[in-house]
Amino acid sequence: MIYRIAADLVIFVHFLWIAFVILGFPVFLYFNLQKWRAIHLLSLIVTVIMQLTGTICPLTYLEVYLKAKGVSRGVYPGQFTIDTIEKLIYVEDLTLEKITYATITFLALVLLSFWLKPVTFKKQTNG
């Protein structure tokens, strides 16, 4: 049971990562959180590289490992929520090609935002 719960925790973290990559852009742009915009851009670049190289997310590997260790399919409170989140992460009708095109388009939009609303880091002065 502990492996199943650990796998569900990994699924939740995976969902949060995807939410950060998708929702981080409008939030960080609206509030102009410059350091977070840079972190978000880096995370999006890593995501695109993983998709272009066909690399599977390390969180997916960890989730599969933990699920294999905890093969019992016992139902516990909150399992419905995790199952729903899992369906959002692993959409059946989307091909890797469609996802890659969408992510590259999203990256282009984020890069355009850096041109339209540049990030300027302020130098801290001592004293």
C-alpha cells in the first residue's frame, strides 16, 4: 500500500509540474515576476528538448516503478482524485507529435513575451 501511495504522490507532483509549465506563463507575465519567468523559460526548454529527443520524464519512470512495487489495487480514500489527475496527465487521444508541436508553439509564445516585455534584473547595491 505504501508504494501505491508513493506512486500517487509522484503523480500529483507530475501534475503540479505540468501546471507550472502551462499556467506559469500567464501568471508570471501578468505579475512580471522576472526570476520566475526565467525559471519557467528554462523548464519549458527542458520539456521541449525531452519531447524532441523522445526522452520520457523521470517522474513517469518513478511512477511506473512504484506502481510495479505496489501491485495491489486496493481502493483507498482519495484514489478517485489521483485517477482523475492521471487521466489529465496521460491523455489518450494525443500523439507525441501533436504534443511536441503544441509545446514548441508555446515556447515560441513565451520567447515572444520576453521580446515584448523584456526581463530586466535590478542590480543590488550594498550600503
